Amino acid sequence: MERLPDVPESPARPAEPARVNDYDSFAEAYSAENENNLVNAYYARPAMVALAGDVSGRRILDAGCGSGPLSAALRDRGAVVTGLDASAGMLALARRRLGDDAALHLADLRDPLPFADGVFDDVVASLVLHYLEDWGPTLAELRRVLRPGGRLIASVDHPFVAYTVQDPRPDYFATTSYTFDWTFNGQSVPMRFWRKPLHAMTDAFTTAGFRLSALSEPQPDPAARELFPDAFDDLATRTCFLFFVVEVPPSATGR
């Protein structure tokens, strides 16, 4: 699910586990904020679409689809898209966007996925893995539902950015959580994310049976310069998100 990368509006602090990341409580405001903003509409989503390339006819799972903007973009390019999210509120918005016949599933990525083996050509996971402390079970399931030669295209908070959120700085080489508030229309909501060092991310992919195809730190869409003159240069000159393309080997012998 895509998210805003703004500097925290309150210092990193403990949060009640039952309340953090409760997208149902702010689904409408979140979706409206992300629809046409700089970071999501002109950076994160275009980068995911560009990494996916020609998706005509490909069966794609949008893991953490949120309200469906990436699903819609891929479907417009000819993909057959299935969406999955843990938030019923977000899926209701995705249904409104994508139509009653859209294949949408309410499920948590920490649990077994409701799909057979090898049914997808690609999985896209836009800004979702950083909600998970342990990537292992999730990546194993994503690997399972991909066909041989299939791809996982994923984006996460850049580990260098996440490392600077807390003061004092945590142990870079440890997996650590960080929490802060987002504010939408005056509503403050607590969020928690997990930061991993870069080598732990790549190790998690390879342990799950993927091989690294691309590691990307893209630039925002140049068209955004005129739309967001005050923020464009900042986004274009600092790290923000990190994008991966990892592949399932075409045969068992390739693992």
C-alpha cells in the first residue's frame, strides 16, 4: 500500500499495537491525499509501472492494493489484475474505482494467501513490505503464487531514510521499528514501520527463492516540476524509496 514519505509530524514514539496502521479509520482521507500528490502520483506509482514494463495480458497480483490506483494503472495497460489488502475500508474504495467485477480479496500478507501455486505472472507490492517485521513467510507465499520466471516488483522506504527518523540513531544493522503520526484533515493517526539494512532485504529475497534482477532509485516524473515547484527539487535530490525487481528462476534447477 502506498504511503506518504513526509518527515514525521511528531517525534518517533511508542504506539499502542492495536491502533497502529489502522487504515480503515482514515481510508477516505488517505486515498484522496495520495490520488494526485507528488510522491505517489508522480514518483512511486510511475516508477512501479515503469519497472513492470509491458504488462499486456499478464496476470498480476497487487499485494497491498489499497484503494487501487496502481491496479487501475496496470489494468489500463492490459494486465489482468487481482487486488489484495488487509483493510476493508481500502478495498471498498478499490471496488468503487475498479468496478464490481474486479477481483479483490481481503487478506493479511502475514497469512497464507488465498491463491493456488503459480497463478500469477507478476506480483507488485508498493510500499507494503516495510509494515512487516519478518519478510520471510510473506515472501515465501508470494514466491509460491508466482509461476516460474515470474517477477516480484516491490518498493519500500529507503533504509537510509528510515535510519534517520529516530534520534539517537538505532543500530543500522539491526531490524528496528519506528513509529510516528500521520495527519489527514486534522486527524492524527499512529503508524509503525520496520527498517532493515539493505543486505537483510536482499538476503530475504534470495532466501525465499528469488534472484535479484534490478535495484532502482528512480527520479520523479519530470512533468511534476511545474506542478510542485517547491517540492520537486527536494524529492529529486534525496533518497526516498527503494525499488526491487526480483524473479523466480525459470526452473527448479535455477534456484
